[in-house]
Amino acid sequence: MLKKLYQKNEIHFALVWIGLYVVVMNIAMQCCNGFDDLASKTVPQLLVPVGCILVLAVLSTAWILRNGLAEKYGLCCFRGSLKTYLWFIPLVILSCTNLKNGLGLGAALSLSLLMMVNMAVAGYVEEVIFRGFLFRAMQKDNLKTAVIVSAVTFGAGHIVNLANTADVLGVLLQVCYAITIGFLYTVIVYKGGSLWPCIASHMFVNGSSVFALAEGPFTQWMTALFGQVTPAMLQACSALVIMLISGGYALWLWKKAK
């Protein structure tokens, strides 16, 4: 069925995967009452979303490999020049922004590890769907439109997090910087022909967020520099830094990388 849909219309094929991902993961999150307050969850509750995302990862990867589409969808070696890509240093810095206040445990280790797996594998699935299926489906018709749509839909997709948290500002900021990160990831895939740099970055960002501390050295530095700062100010500052790094690096690669 999926192969027939793919052969008939690749964009519809990509949209089916996006819809499947959104629906399945939202149902899974509802089963454990959202991802807020991890310490209040139980291992059986978290096994539901973990199982769902692992199934989606296995199904999408198996379908690609079985149909000989690994090269097309970027599950192959990176083909760019590391020097031109600045040895991925900006990507590494971007990937580590979650660690600005250090790492710690906010819940039992078993719960934290399960959530880390869920978040990291979700990053893998999102790369396959948005930078693989969707971008490649649209690229052959209009490259610029494909880049824009892939980035915007990836960022806008994070708005579904509003259903699982009361932090409206945090989600809106997440949507904004996810669009710029989506732009960067799409440029890397287009120029380098491989999803793996984006997969590694996305999985690390998602997975490390489970252990990232909300307060620490960065908060103290901001307080010393600007006086009393609110959580909203810290969120906005972090979002701005992420957008500047990802946007600037994406523009550099768009112009310099062949």
C-alpha cells in the first residue's frame, strides 16, 4: 500500500507519514498525560510512547532499505567537504545549547532514560520524515519551496506541544527556533546528501533535554549581567541564540557548499 502511494504521489506519501507521526505520538502522550512533570510518571506509562516511536522508526527505516532508497533519502555517507562545513563546529555548538546550565536528574534514572530514548528516537523519525520524505518529494518540483516548506512544517509541527504543557511562550519560541533549525538541517541534507549529521544533532538535542537543568551557570551569568531575570527572558535569550547560530550557519552553507 505504501509503495503504491509512493509511486503515485510522493508528496501525499510524505503527508501520510507526517499525519501518522503526529496522531500516533499525540495518542501516546495522552496515554501518559503529557510529558510534563516526569517524576510523576511510571515506567509502564512511558513504555507506551517509547514503543510507538520505536515502531515508527523501524517501519520507516525498513521501508526505505527494502525499496533501495537509502541514497535518495540520505541514509548514506556524507559527501560534503568538512572544511567548507566548518567541521560542523556551529552544528555542535547548536546541539549543546541545552547544556548551558549543566546536567542533572529531575526524576528517577529509569524514567529519565526511557524519556531520553523517546525523545532521541523522535528526532530520528522527524529527520526521516521531514528532511527525507517531504523534502525529497518537493525538491524535484521547486527547490526553494521544498526548503521553506520542510523548515516551516517542521517548526510549526511543534505547536502540538501546547496540548501537553501550560508553557505557551516556551512552545511558541520553540516553534520559531525550530523553523530556523529546520532550515539549517534541510540545507545540510541538500548540500551534503546525507541525513546523518542532522540525525546525530537532532537526537542529541532531544535526548540531552531530558537531563538539562533549568537553572545553573547560564542563569547566574544572565542575572549578574542584567540583574533580576525572569524565566521568559531566559527562554527568549536562548531562542535568539539558537536562531542566530542556525540561521547564520545555514546561510553560510547555502552560499559556500557545493
